[in-house]
Amino acid sequence: MMTNWGSEGVGFINADLTMALTRAVQGTAIGVEADSHLSLDGIAVGSATLFDRAGSFGTCVVTALANAERQVDFADDRFAAMRSGQV
């Protein structure tokens, strides 16, 4: 989903994720670096590199449908309450 995140939040729904791993993850900390995002006519595709403290271990590809009229902005106060367990 990182590849679909913009300055106004996430404007895509029905994301399909595919992960390809080159090795087992080392430890419990995992990082995600969004590499690309392409969209046209309501369909988006993006890719991200997955890494841990030892380096890159895989790639994730995501496809999704546009949902611009119902952007999800995780900085919104409604989501802050969810993150803190108040909802």
C-alpha cells in the first residue's frame, strides 16, 4: 500500500499484493521502500523493496483501483484514535 500513498492519503482500494522473497527475514523489524507507482484510467500498479537490518530480501508488487472520491487520510483524527486503541 505504500506505493499508493500520496500527500492526501490513500486513494486506491481493492489492493492485490504479491511478494517475492530471496531469503528468510532476519529478526522482527521489516522495512518497506516504495520504488514506483503508475496509474492510468483508474488502475494502479506499484512496487516496493522489502528489507531488514541485513539488507534487501524481496520485492512486493501491488495493483489497485482508484477511489479518489473517498481518500483515506491516516493523519486524520479519526485514525489517530484507532491507532491509540480508543475506538
